[in-house]
Amino acid sequence: MTEHRHGESGVMGRFGRAIGLVAAGALAGGALVAGGVALADGLPWSGGDHVSYVKERRSIPAGYLSTNVVCPKGQQAVGGGYAHLGEHDRERPVIAEVNAPSNTSGKPDEVNNAWSFLFMNDKEEPTPIDVYVICAPIGG
């Protein structure tokens, strides 16, 4: 007698697991983006064990703050994000208007070696925020 566990064998079991993995990936990706994390597209990076990150603290004054975090020399930005550390106010939120890869050379064809941000703080008092970039070797 062969024992079959529900969802572990056959086409429907594999299909169900695939749907579950896709749904879990979509939820995780949505949570990362909603939480201030973004990833760069189309990078010539194949992975490896040399991934690093740089995290820095900023203070967003009332109004706007434009800032970036730069990768170590020889590395490219593959992701980045921020963590809002101040008090959350739904009526007057801190908004990240830009959260994207960039380069510090100013030349459009250069490798993105930084992660740039533009924050808007509608409050009268400054609010702290951690900003970071995830880096990998160029062409690694």
C-alpha cells in the first residue's frame, strides 16, 4: 500500500507548492517595498559572498532632505532603503519621494554606486531616519 500525504505528491501537489511559493514571494517583495526597501534591476551581478551594506543616520529637517549613501570603491548598488525612526503621524507623515539607485559621477552610463533619497517632512521638528545601500562587486 502506498501512502500519499496531502499536497506532497502528484501534479496538483507540485502546482500547489509552486503557487504557494509565488504568493509568498510576492508578499515578501511587497512588504520590502512598502517598508522602504528597493532593489535595482538588470545588474550584471551573479551573486556571491561579497555583498555588503552601508548604513548611515540622517536627520530630516522640516521641509525636504536630499541625500545618498555610497558603496565602497569597486562596488555597485544592488539595493537600498530606509528605516523611519521618528514618531509616526498619519496626518503629517514623512514621505520618501525618491528611493532609487544612482551614481556619484553624474555621468548617465556609469555604474550605480549609491542609493539616493528625497524625503519630505511635513512636521515642524526634525525626524531621524536610517538610510542604507546594499553593495556587490562590479561585474562580480
